[in-house]
Amino acid sequence: MNRVLIDFEKLTTQILVLLVEKYPDGYDHSDIISFKNVKGETIKAIEVKTEETIYLVKISWRLDQTIENYFEDEDAFKDALEDEI
């Protein structure tokens, strides 16, 4: 199985939908995975899985805002997902 660390800027609608499905009420401290990257920086991420890939999505205030926006306009995100496929 592939493991991918993904930043907010590269977050696809498909991965966003997976995040919202896994964390419908948001994520909390117990959902956060912390680790050090090769530069020694602490990275905090949350995990979502597909059949082929485990995604570790870096946590940031922009991720929180995007998830909130998803709930405000779910139809727009679903339309964007259909365009990606």
C-alpha cells in the first residue's frame, strides 16, 4: 500500500470528501498523527485511506477552513469531484 503525505495545496476534492466522511464532526487530538520529517520538523497530520493509498493530510488552519466550506456548499464540491473524474 502506498503512503502519501499531502499538503493543503494539493488536496483533491476526492480526498476532501474522504476526510469529511471519516471526520464528519471534525477531528480531535486522538486523530492526529505527529512525526518528524527529514528536516527534523514536527509534522501533524490526519489519516484517510483508499484501497490503494494511505494519505496523511497535513493539518493547518486552511484545512479546517476548507472542511468548513465543504459543509456550507457540499454540492459545489461534489460537482468539482465529478469534473476531476
